[in-house]
Amino acid sequence: EARQPNPFPLCRFIIDCAGPSQSGGLLFGSKLPTMMRSTGARPVAVAAAAGVLLYGAGVSAAPASVTIVSASDATSCLGVQGREVALRDCLDGEGVAWYGTLESLQTEALLGMQAIETTGGEVAEARRLPGEDGGAAAASSSSSSSSSASAASECLRAAGGSFSLWPCSQTTSNWQWDPTTLQLKTQGKCLTSSNGTLALETCTTLGGGMGAGQFTEQNGNGAPASQTWVLMPTARPQVDLLDTIKLPLRTEGRYVGDSNGARIKLVGVNWLTALPQEASASGGPSSAKAPPAPGTVAKLIRFMGFNSVRIPFSSATELAALDTLVEAATAEKLLVVMCRQSNALEFAGNATRKKWLESLTFMARRYKSNERVVAVDLLSGPGYEEETDTLPLWGVPEAEEQAAKGLGVTLADWRTAAAEGSVAVWAGNPNALVVVQGGMYGTDLMHVQDRPMGFAQDCLFSRVVYGAQERRWFAGLYELYSKMSSMWNPVAMYDELEQAVTEALSATKTEATGSGTLPTPAKQSYEEYTATRSTAAYYLDSDNKAPLWVSELGTATKADNDWWSNTLRFLKESDASWFYAPLGSRKETADGLFDAASSGQTAVVGWKLQDLISVQQLSALHPTKLLAPTECTFEQASNEEAASKRLSLEKFLATAPLNPGMLIAAGSLLALVCCLLLTCCCCCCRRGSRKPSWMQPFSPRQLAPVEPVEERPTNKNFWSFCSCQRQLPIQVPDRMAKMLPASMTSDSGRTSYSQLKGLQ
């Protein structure tokens, strides 16, 4: 798409389809009339259907063709060998593109093949149709234009157990793709891949859910992998940008852009740092074959439409293993986010905090020369540490920390730690983006704006991205944050938070391992979904405050999963960056993108990949061009000092949510203070005297001479200062005396001071 963005893509689509082939518009604009003549399709209906797809997807150029990929082996696509259609290697470019879109192929029709660019006359000869115009000329031509002309009218035909290309006008094989089961059907049967060969077999569907205690093929949803076909658009702008991107990345409002101001959307996967020789560690079934080589996985990640990977590391990670994955990813031009992973709150203790900061600087410096390593995630979802009973909260002053200890709760200030961690990353690589995940497993970003991190340079915030995590079982955490402003007992928040965390982690582990019984989550509409998350994190996106990445999202369940559909809708509407977790190339977890129940190295969960494909591309409803970033030179010493400063108590109270419980507590405290002051005043008054005295002055100033007053013996009471039973004068500044009735003051004999009189 070389032209400027058009605000009316549907109109431009119709113009391009109706125009000549040189229009340079949509990919199949010049081929559509030929397809209509071959298939007898109604032009208005075809154009309208494709136009609705274009407008509904919100992109400036709808994909005109797809690659048909087998879920049993994501490296295998429907391709051509001679005139025969067979499974070919996608990664080597031997698969072919087929005309249509995800929507258009849901209607039963001929399946036409897009032209294949060839550079060898032998291939062109093998694909030439018998009796075709051009005969030997087509065979001897090595140009892509000749190949395109001969392929425009070829369709997939199934006959006698074989599959081949045939003139569309002579083909009766109508195909239909089922978006629910992802099956490709013709003649009442389904296209099946078995041991690398194709066949038509009886259509089979699975039970619809993950079986407890075992890993189920395709997570039990849709059809078996052998009958599951994923449609991948051939137009992938989110991947094409990898060839033109200018690094480093910077932020503007809610968006991330490159150094030229082009908006960048990261869509990726979480790729664990294990190499093939490492054994399975989580209890899931391991593949009979070793996982594919990192180079193959990196190629497959890019082929599946992802443009980035998030690679976790810890103190136990072997650097050689880490280097292997980083090199494999960046060799495919993928963008890399390094993520510190730990089950402990490493920033909570002085000794562990120092090691944590050193590890961030070390990792940033290690890959500084590789500009494709664009960001460092400080800590993946800092959560509740059960061993020390510690909760990570954002912006905790020392006074609040001490008060919480009195309640038996230990708080760790994630705000100060995140600021120091950011500075540590920039000390190793000043150009890197820093990803700050929300506390409590990436769900709490409530105060990152009104209690910002302390930097000496405000321009550094253009290098900060915030990260949230999305799991089906985190709804309870988000709901807790949304109702904090109406809680009557704020102290109970800690108990509710601990309970919500325990339940969420337990259910997430059960789903990932495929063992145990999953709880039944409450139904949630999309409006409820966004409302509960708005307070905790999503306001950053909706209010254009800062970029919000969904650093981890994953599931093993599709049936009756409102959370999954709501999350996909949010990602599509917000056009936010996201990373699916985990990739699962080691077959360890049921929620992985790779199919844990398959023995195949590169078998994927078809419905999961197909759903993710729907939210990969940039949306035209959001800007494609941002302002070019301004120059900002990182100053380490001043930022280290600013980052270490704790939040003041005044700032904490000013930004704390006002709920009924807090108002009652504040009112009670004020009443108690007033009672104490009143008691002190009364105690210092002369007991039994007709003329009450004023409180004894605490100022060491020399008092003016006054008439002696009568001392009357009385019983000593409990208060030592109440044993003084004399009437004592007190002096106040004149500016204060002017506000009092004249009868209450007299000349003290001192400049600028007046003396108070006793009252009747």
C-alpha cells in the first residue's frame, strides 16, 4: 500500500475492484472479474462481501488470498507439485496462496489458486493445462506475469482420491471452510492430512472441552488436528514492517513508534529459554521427538504472523541457551523483549534487590549491540510472596509500610523498585524500552500515573511501557480493584486480595497442567469486562496515558469462554501490543500455542492460532504515523538519586481512593484528636475556680510582670501538668490579638505582643 491512508476504505475497495489491473489496489482486484466469469458468481454479491470484510476488519487493505496450513504440522501447507496438490513446506515458500478471505471461504464455492511466481521453465511446463492457449510459450516463459496468467483460472479439484489443479470452468468441486471447526469440506467430507498425504474422510469433531487429568488434542475443541486447517492471510503488514523499521522504539501517548514516527504494534509469543536437550519440567507429556531447533521455531513464529518474542530469563538461565534463542529470533528480524522471571519478589530485600538490579544492567548491556532486542521487562508480574507474606503495591510510603506491619501484612514498594530497575536497564542500554508490569501478577496499575516513578528527566517516560497480564481466572483480581472505592473496611482489602490471588493462581495452574477440576467462572459481558479492568489498568489505553501491553495471555479452553472472546475484542478495538503465553514448543502445558497432545514437533492448536491471527494486523482506526521522538540523553547519576526517593505520605493520602471506610476512619481519628485536646485544656484549668485560667504557655519567652495570683492547694490529679492550679497569662502576637474581642486582650508591655485576660 503505497498510497496515503484513505478514510473511506470501502469506497476505495469498490473503485479498485472495478478499475483496471494496473490500479495497484487490492491484491485480487485485477483477478476478480476473471473469477466471476469462471465461477458464475454475482459481481455485486462478491464485491459487497469483500467490502464488508475490509470495513469490518478496520484495515486499509484486506487480504485477498490465504495460505492453508495444517494444524498437525504448521510448517505444511497446501501446495503444488507438478499439477498435483499436496502438502508442501511453508517455511521454504513452497506452499501456495489461494484466492479468498476468512469470510468469503465460509461460503461454498470453487477454491481458486493464486498465481505462483516461478523462475524455472520446468515448473511452468508442469503446471500448464492441456490444450491451454499459449502452449509451449507458457512452458518456456520464466516471467512471473506468464505464470500469473496461467494460474488465474485454476481451482482445486478432488476426484478419485487425488487432488489437482484444474480449469475452474471444468471443476465441480465446491469447497467450504467451517470457521467453528476449521474443517475444509467438499462432497460432504473433510480434507484430512495423514502422514503427509491428503485424503477425503468423514468429518469428525471433538468433545468441546479439555479433559481433566490429561492433555487433549486441540484442547478438545473443534476437529482433530488432521482435519483442522488454519487460514493465514498472505498480506501481513505487521510482519512486513520488520524489513523497514528504524530502531530504537519510543512511545507517544498510548502508542509505540519507531525512530521515524511509524506506529509499531508488537504481536508476539512468550518463548521459554529451554533448548531441545532440556527435559520437561512441569509434569506435562513430553513429545516423543525433540522439540524443533530454535532456528526452525523462529521461522515458524514469523510465518504464523508474529513479529516479536518475549524471552524470560532468571538467575538460573544458561547464557548460552539465551544467546541461542536471541540469535535465532533476530536472524528472522523478530523484535525481542527480555523479561526477568522470578517467583520471588527480588526487589523486596536489600541483598536480592542489589542482585536484581545488577542482572537488569547486565542483560541490557549484553544485547546492547543487537538493536533488535528492543526492550527489557523488569519483572514478570510481581505477585504475592507466600513465604514472607509480602504484597507488592505501587507507591507505599514508609508510614503506610509500618502501619501495615501492625496489621500483620508486609508491603513492598514496587514504584521505587521499578524506577530503580528502569535506571539500571538504561545504565546498560540507554536506548532500550522498559516494560513495567503491574503488581499482583500484572493486574494492578492503578496509580502509575498519579504516583509516577521518580526520574530526574521527564523525557525518559517516552521509554516506558506498562504491562498487564490476562488470564481467565484473573477476573476476581480486577473486580477487587474496581470496588475498592466502595469498600467499608479498607483493612479487609488485604485479606480479599490474598484470597483472590490464591484462587486465580490455583485455577490457572489447573488449566495449564490439564489436571484437576476447573471452577466455573461467572458470565461476563464485554462491558463488564472492560469496566472491571478500567480502574486497575486499562485506563492507560482508553485515556491515552501510556502504552499498555498485554504481556501474557493464554488459555486452554474455548467453549463457553467469555473471557477469551472479550480479550480478543479488546485487543482488536484498542490495537494494543500483546504476547501469547506460552508458545509451548516443549509440549509442557495445555495452554500453549503448540498442541501438547500431539507427538508432532510443530503441531499447533488450530482454533487458538486462528483467533490470534484475527488480532495481529494494525487497525486503520488508529494513527499510522506518530511524531518523531525528541532527543533525550540519559543521565545516570541524577536519575539514580531521583529513583530512590520514596513517595511522601502527603502524596499517598492525596491519591488514595476515598471510600466510606476511609472517611469514617478519618472522621473517627479527627474526633479522637479533638477529645484529647479538649481534655488537656480542661486539665490545665483551675479546678473549682470561679475564673477559669488559660493554658500554661509553652513558649520560653520572658513574660511581662503581672499581678500575683492566688494559689489554692488542691489534690494532685493523674496529669502532672494539671497540678498547676494558677492563673497564668499568655502572650499572643498582635496580628492574632486583632482577631479577638478587645475585652480579651490587654497591653503586655512588649512590642508586637498582647496579653490575654482571664474570662468571666
